[in-house]
Amino acid sequence: MNLSDFDYNLPEKLIAQTPLEKRDTSRLLVLDKNEKTREDKIFSDIVDELWENDVLVVNKTRVMNARLSWELESGREVEVFLHNELEAWIWDCIVFPWKKLKPWKKIKFPEFPELEWEVIKVTDLWRKIKFNISWEVFLDIIEKIWEIPLPPYIKEKLENNERYQTVYNEKLWSVAAPTAWLHFTPELLEKLEKKWVKIEKVLLHVGAGTFKPVQTDNILEHKMHSEYIELERETSEKLNKYKKEWKRIIAVGTTSIRVLESFSDENWELKFWQRNTDIFIYPWYKWKFVDAMVTNFHLPKSTLLMLVSSFAWREFMLESYNHAVENNYRFFSFWDAMLIK
């Protein structure tokens, strides 16, 4: 399939720049992929869409302050994004403008004299950077001087970082939020639990590769980015039990989908483990564990649009995206959503 098969026209004004004050008042487009129907609702209506004993699977990752901008001696501003810790004190980072950080360049901060960086390797936009302090001190410093790394299509500064954190976030490491999970509030989850909807947590740490555009016309030639995933034994056992009881497994967000489909086998059974995944889901993929999903709207020509086009028919998904555009839905991270069942 070609990249152009996953394109649609999106006016820039529909790219939401700030989150709504009350998360569950966002809009919800309910799609029935078998009946090919669409309904416009409010996200809090999801309580009526879920059945007793449905199972929501959510991602428990927490976004770290992984972005820093500062001025060099020349006065030029440089931005660094932490991407992946390769070993103790050594990180893969994305740097803009990348030409300003050359190999073996050392960087110090007057306000934190104990912190020093050294660029030890260069590859295109990437820099392998060695920090000189322990993880505990490093975490303390990045909380003070680093920022939440919002997606590149969000231009406005976020005043409260917790607006970009989900309910039940537990494990720090992601450089972006699992944004479909952002719609849920404690009050909404309480209503779902009273309805006997079950909630299970998995883990995927979102990496900067999630924003990498597809650069090949033939999508099969695209090299998918890798992200760390984790599924605990107790959680896998419960999810396997629910699946055998024919309960509906509803993944909240594409990150949860990547965990479930990476750890499931051809017998619809999950294995517990922890590893990296580079799973690439596109039309004609054979789904193994996910029965329905809650997800935001995705960028044109993106791997995430390919993923949802695999779950529902591509033509139906593009028609639904056009419906959302015509009805002024808010796109991407801040944010309206879809329930695809």
C-alpha cells in the first residue's frame, strides 16, 4: 500500500493547542466498524457505550521532563530531547539545531555547577550524551529546569504539566503522553467501576520515535521505531481469563494496543514479559487480542492512522476522519476521541 492511501485534508485551525478544562467534556465519535455507523457524542457518554464486565486496558506510564532549551555562548538557542537511556548516565538525545552540538563538546550550567554533559557520539539529528551525575540527582535537576516535551504540532506553552499526565500514571519514562487516556477523570472511572467495568494496566514508555514521519512511499518499507513494553504476570493471567470468558477487551490508546498485540500469540493468549517492541500494524494485520479501542485522531500519513485503518476498514476510517473535520472536531493530543467497536 502507498503512503498516499492514508492522507486526508486537515485545516490547521482544528489542531487543538490547549486541553479542555474538564477532560471528559471532549467529544467522542462512536464508530461501529461492522455496521459502518457513526454517532457524535460527548466523551462522558462512554459510560453508556461500555457493557458490564467490559475490560479497559490502559497505559500506566508517566511523562518525564525530557525537553531543555538554553543559549550557547554564541547566543543561539539549542533544544535537547531525552530519548532513551542506553546505559548508566548515557542517553540518546534529539538535538535542534543539531549542528550546534559537535562531538566531545562539554556543556555546563552556571545555576547547577554539579551538572555537566559531554557529547560522545553524533548520528544525524541524534546525539549520544553522557551526564556526570547519578540518576537520583539527575531526576531532581530535570524536574527543576527541564520541561514536558509537548508534540511538535502544539505551539502554545502548557502552564500546568499535570494537564499532560493521565490518571493512574505510575512509572516515569515517557517523552509523550498516551493521549487517549487523558480523557478519563477519577469521577468517570468511578462511574465505570460501579458499572463493573474492569480496568487493567500495562506499560509502554512512549519514545520520540512516535513522532517520526513515514518517509517511504511504500509503507512496507517503513522501519518502525522501538519502544519499551512491560506486562506483569498477574495482569496477563487476568486478561487471559477475561478473554476466555468472552469479555470485551478495550484498549485505551494505541500504546496499550501495541503492548497487547506484541505479547499475544495466535491462540489469543498473552505472555507476560518485558522487552522492546517495534510492532507495525497496518491493513491486513491479523488482530489477536484487542476487541475495541478508544483513541484520538491521528496525523495524516501516520503509522497510527494505518493502525486504526487496520482495525476498521481504511475507507470507513477516512470517511470518519472527513466527518470529524466537517464537524469541527479537535484533533491530535488536545483532543477529541473515537470509540471504535
